[in-house]
Amino acid sequence: MIRRVLSAAALCAAVMTNCASAQSAVPCGTGNFDAWLAEFKTEAAAKGISQNAINAALTGVTPDQSVLNRDRGQKVFSQTFEEFSGRMVPPRLTRGSNMMKQYGSVLSRIEQTYGVPGEVLVAIWGLETDFGVNVGKFPTIRALATLAYDCRRAEQFRGELLDALRIVDRGDLQPAEMRGAWAGEIGQTQFMPSSWIKYAVDFDGNGRRDLIRSAPDVLASTANYLKGYGWQKGKDWEPGSPNFAVIQQWNKSDVYARTIATFATQLARAP
């Protein structure tokens, strides 16, 4: 699966032992991790995150070398649209159609609220995690701490780790519940913590924004994300349209965005 984590504008090579996060007093990736973590805890508290959330999330956290291996082992995506869409869409079309029916009333309310059709949301849902089946198993806090400590994209992931703590602090999730992809994406449509903080909504009305277990919250939050990037209600989503440009804000890969659009169109035509 293509990740939505942006490539760094500048990479810090591992051999540069003086590399440091601009906000961190403890050098990224070069000093003692525990010292770096202690400094990060101080920063989190200074930014208003409660001590309870900090302790619950970060006590005992250690770096995960497997996360770094995956980060360094990313390959350039080389599949054509025909190859990728042909592999991803047909196996999910029947289940996608069933999800459209199962959550029809919810999707209708979401479209009324955010203007985003259910077909687009279900297409994203299916492509990201097979409709919530494969959300990932990496402990989110540990993965983000590892990437924030590393020098490649320290600033980006330091911010994501702070937002992960905010998710804990406001009661959406407990740290142990936060498991997802290796780069910190969480939930059934794979939100980075910063997107969770900005776009997650409590659509089922239970008082929590839960993108791990609540399909209404998942789908509505995804719609809120797309609306936030300018989705135009009632307009199509084919390549070249303004709404297709919004889909590209979900995933900047043209192949992936076109696959979402194709999947959504096929769901719209399904009986």
C-alpha cells in the first residue's frame, strides 16, 4: 500500500552525528534515546498535554528497529494504473457493494452533512484496510517515537507524536488501542494523528472519535477530511475534475487516486 507520509524535503544522513531536531535540545538519532524521550516529555507538557497522558503513552517506550528498516526500505512505486487497479479493485467490489447497502443510511446522512458520496468513502475504506480488516499491528506511539528520534524526518514525526498524545489526552483512545501502520497511520482509513486531531468526528454520538472500531466515525471523518480539502458537493470525481484533485490530497500518487476514483465509479454503477 502506498503511504501518505510525504517524502522529506531534506534527509539527514545517518553519518551526520551532529544532526538535531530544530525543536529538540537532545540530538536526533545520535544521543541516548531515554534522554531524548525525557526532553520530549518536557516539551509535551509545555504544550499543554497532561502528565497522565504523557505517562500512559510514553512510559517504557523504546525504539523499534523494524520501523526504521521499513522506512529506509521503501521502494519507488512502479505499478501502472492498470496493474494496480486491476489488482486492488475487482477483489473488493462485491464487498464494497455490500458495505454500501449495509451502511446505506449512515452514508446518506454523511453525504447530507459533508457532501461526499458514499461510493468515494467506501472505495477509500476498501483500498486502505480492506474495510477495516487490516489496520496494522504496529504500536503507534512506539512507531512515531522511533521516527521522531530518527533524523530523516524528525520534525514531521515529532509533531505527529505530539498529536498522538493529544488523542490520548482528550480520551479518544488509550495508548494500547493505538495500533496501525509502521509510519503511524491509525484506523480503518489510516489517518495520521495530525489528521485525526483536525478531521475526526464523533458521528455515532457516543462521545468518542473512534476511527478504529466505529464505522460511522470512520466514514464521516474521511468525508470531513475530503470536505476540508475542498470537496464540491454534487460534482463528479473523474480525473481532471476539482474533486479528483481533492482525492489527490488524500493520496498524492496519481495511480492510487485514479484507483479510488475508478473503484467509486464502479460502486456507483453496481446494482
